Amino acid sequence: MVNSADFTKRIHKIMEKNDLNASSFAEAIHVGRSSISHILSGRNNLV
């Protein structure tokens, strides 16, 4: 099972390490910007 808080922290670390904002990160991994924004804000609960 995925821990949402840990997953979000990992995304933040990847973005910081690669100097990416949410939009750039979403584009780099080929997902919608809103999907990344929802994950980062905690709106989406990951299972």
C-alpha cells in the first residue's frame, strides 16, 4: 500500500532536485498538471 504523505514527499524531493515546478514535472512524466497539483495538495488520497 502507498503512504500518501511519503509519496508526496518523494515527489517534492524529485521536483526540488531537478528544479521543476508542478507543471514542468507533470509534463516530464506525461500526466495532467491538475493530477500533480491534486496529489501535492492532498486532494487525492492514494491507496
